[in-house]
Amino acid sequence: MLCSAMGPRGFPPLLLVLLSCCASASTQAVATPAVATPAMTQEDLNSTEATPVMTQEDLNSTEATPAMTQEDLNSTEATPDMTQEDLNSTTPATLRTSGSPRTPGTPRAPELSGPRPTPVTDVAALCVCDLLPARCDVNCCCDPDCSPTDFSVFSACSVPVVMGDRQFCSQKAAVYSMNLTADPPHRVFKLIDQINPSIFCIHISNYKPALSFANPEVPNEDNFDRLIQASGGFALSATSNGPSTATSDAPQPTKYEYGVPLQTAGTSSGSFLRLPSPLMSSLCTDENPAAFLVSQAFECSRRVDIEECEQVEALSMAHYSSPAILRVPNSTTQVSIKIQSVLYQSLNHTLTRLEGSGVLRPSLVSTGQDRLCSNVVLEVKYSLLYTATGQIWEAGLSLVLGTFSSTVTLLQQKFEIHFIQHDTKPVPRSGNPGYRVGLPLAAGFQPQKGSGIIQTTNRQEQFTILHSTGKQDCLASEGLRDPVLFGYNVQSGCQLRLTGTIPCELLAQKIQGLLRGQAFPDYVAAFGNSRAQDVQDWVPVRYVTHSSNMKGPCQLPVALGIEVKWTKYGSLLNPQARIVNVTAQLISIPEPLPGPERTIVISTTVTFVDVSAPAEAGFRAPPTINARLPFSFFFPFV
């Protein structure tokens, strides 16, 4: 390349000065110069570095745009063959980033994100408390139906701030307030930019369809075929009489699970035990299947006609006692429904127990001018016994039959089903819900924080104290404990005779075991029927140790005092006893002087303290009217 004193061929001194100024003002590193040959094209320049005169900042690998000016030519690539006329006749083109490789070490230009789309919801026109159409809602400051006169009697704005999506970092918010010091009071409205302080917020939403709900395309005769193809279509298959291969290959369930319909013996696979229930109205629907472990109770009405009462199956006793329940789903073992009791309700609602009557059917009887239909089912109660393995063990049925006359068009019926686990004993309670005097306290342990309470199966052994005997010998009565009974203040004790020399630490451990027992509880139930999984209904036992003021090498525990505080809970007519605090105090004394024979008396006391507050008759506070009258309400009197 030939260079003259004026610079490269075709470049005037002014352009060289401008290029030198731009290169000196840049803060980026200068790229390694490369010599451009006269035969180089524009594509070659895209993959080469700048000339010694032009820096890397000047060559941003961009082409000219239609809006390109003389100053923009500072970043335009040039060849040694270009003259001033060539530069003046450069064809304008749109500025675009070149796809040439970026020089290592050169920072990438930041990508510019588009502006946030205009919000679809105008918060200034949005009002969430406007509930009454064409009427002013009280204290609704954004209600367009309210006039300045209405605003003057407002006490406050029920909705002070109205805004859109709270996940945006910045958004418009409409702020409403009342200026009560003005005369007359008026509403103050402000439209501000709400800033979200959270670091996890949306700065720019570049997905415009997400700012509004898309209107679904309604199918019609023109677009139906296209929508069917877009959704994948549908297929109808005829029901086959033969067994399905997928059904036969699938494993058959061996037990009932929660919510599974109870199957009954029948010719079809869809035979279930039905429990009539109301559906859309109070009328009975006979298609409701009974589900395993789902106890239900329904009451519905059935339209009856006295002339057809003998033909309606839903009124017959055999309709509810004839189905046989399958022990497990899809099995051949059946469990018959046994009729446990049948009560007959007369027209004056008196009940009579029927013994050995068998299965009765509805019968139509004429009594003078009136006609009666007797032996009609009024109430049905199923009692199902199930095992822990999910099998139906036994099924019982209790019925209430009755009579209705020809004047009755809607017959009221009741249906109920409940489940009882087989070979289990009911959990004893000490009250329902409050404690009853004389029943043992329910107590247990919590193995870890957040878990339920663990209790022993014997309620009499959950919270115990020393058992007193006639000989008052602690070793003879070791292991014998008495339960702590609610409401009974008890004191028990015994004597411990010591011979020879026994280490004090071993003796203290032995006496503490006699006082506390093998398992001293951590929690006591607040109510007599508190469940183990409801930890909030259990009171923790507060354990306190008191030592003697006399100093000694070892302290021996000699007494355990248990204080139970309870209160009356609930209605004044039927208050329930509730335990609110339990404290166990262990009292210790110094070791007695050594001798050939020593006797230590240990004791346990239980005290129940009623901490109920005196009952006071209370009355509901009268309602207060918090409203402001218009300033001209008493005009022209004042």
C-alpha cells in the first residue's frame, strides 16, 4: 500500500484527523494492525483487523445504513482504493450487527431489551369495591357512581390502594384517601409509581399475550373441522362383549382402598352398593355408590303414588337387604347383609320393635274412605365391619318401616352408612370433652418436635404415683403404682430402710425412680378426649427441682409434688373441665449421717387447683353507627 504525506490514498487530512481523535478518545485496547490489499472486498474486511490508522473501536464490524451521516462513517470500513468520491457515493443501508467473529478480549455489546408493553388494565378505572350497579357504595372511593356530595359523608376509603400485578418491580398504583379536615370533606386521588422492594420481581414483561386473557375461539360450522384437527380429534369405540386384553392383563386389586366403591354380586361389572342421596334438589337419586371408609348420611324426598307403592323397589325392604357385598373387589367371596333390627313407626310417630318378622313388602290397605300403604322403608342404616387388610368382614342393616296415606305425595327417607374396624377395642376416654371426676388423666410422650403424642394402651398407667401399703415398705411395693384421678387430691408414701454403706449417687437414682416411676409423662391431655395427633390440645409438664439450703456432698430426693391447675370451659349451663397447667416439683435434702441403719421417708402428693375466673353475665355490645351526615343536613335550621 502506497502512502503519501497526506495519508493513505484518497483520504483527506480532515478525515484522518477525525479518525485519530476517535481512536485517542476510546478506552478499549488497540487491535493488532493488518494491511489491507487493494483486492480486498467487503467480506474480506469483515474477517480482518483494522489498518494502522483505524482502531478496533472504529471498526465495530458494521455497515452503512440509510440514516448514515459523515460522522457515522467513522465506524465504516474502508479500502485503500476508496476515494473521496467513493465515500460520498456510499450507498446508505440499515445499521446491523455484523456476523463476523469477535476478536478475543473484546467485550460484547449489551443487548437492548424492548420497552414494556402498555398495561391492559388501567388501575385508575379499576374499582374492586364497586358492588352495586348505578349506585354509590359506602366508603368506596373509586366508585364512579359516587358524587362529591357522597364523598363528603365518607368516613374512610375501604380500598385505599388499587394496583395490578404485584410481581412487577415498578407499576402504576391508584391511591385513594379522604381529607376529613376540609369543609366539606372530599376525596383525594393520586396515581403513583409503586416500587416492589423484593429482589425477585419482574422488570420487563416482553410477552404481550400474557398481559390479558386470550379469547377462546368458539366452534362453528366454518372452523369446526380445523379445531378438531388441532385438538387431535376423538374416537368412539363400541363396547365389546368379550373380556378386554388390557383388563385381563392388569393386576386385580386384593383389597378395598379409601374411596373405592363397594362392589356387589351381579351379572355386570358395574354393580355397586347404592346409597340414595339428593343431587340437584331434595329428591332422592338412587345412583350414588357407597365408598369404602366414607361414612355418609343423607335425607331426601321421594315422589310416591299410593296406587303404585307395591311396585316401587325403593320402598321395599328387600331392595336394601338383598345385595351381597364382595369381600374384596372383583372376587367371588360374598358377604351377605344381615338384618339387625327392624322398627315400625306408626302414623303418630311411635316406634315398635318387630321381632322375627322376616322380609316385609309394601302392602296397600283400604281403611274406609282413605287408603294406606304400610311396610314402607323410611330409614336405612348400614353398618359394615372391615379388617385392617381392606376386606369387608361383616355387613349389618337396621331399618325403620312406616305407613303413609293417599294424601302424601312426597315421602321423607333417611339413609346412613358407617364403618367399624374388626377386632379392635375402643379407646377409653376420661371425658367428652372435659374431664370427669374420678377418671384417670391422659398423658404421654412426644419423641420429637412436631410429632404426635405416644400413649400406653392402658389409660390407668399413663400418669401414676406411689402406691401406699400397710407395711409402708418401698421395696415391697416397688412396681405398684396408682393412677392420678382427676379431682382427687392424694398423698401417698413409704419408708426406705438402708443398712450398710450405699453410694449416695446410686441411692438418689433409686429414690428418684420410685417417685417418678418407670415412665414419667411429658404431656397431659387438656381435655378428656384429646387426640394424640392434636398436639395443641396437650399441656406440657413443667418439671422443677428444689434443693435444701444446707450444703452437702449429695442431695437425696424425698418428695414429689404434682400440682394440676384446671378451669371451667364452655357454657355456664354445662361447663367442661380443662387442664391448663401441670407442675411436678421434686424436693431434695442432704444425705443423712451414716449409721448402721437409716430410714428415709419418701412421699408423693397430687393437688388439683381450680383456677376458673368468676362467671360474669355478658351482653352483646349494641351496634354503633359510624356515619357522617352531610354538612347541609340540618339546613335551614342551623
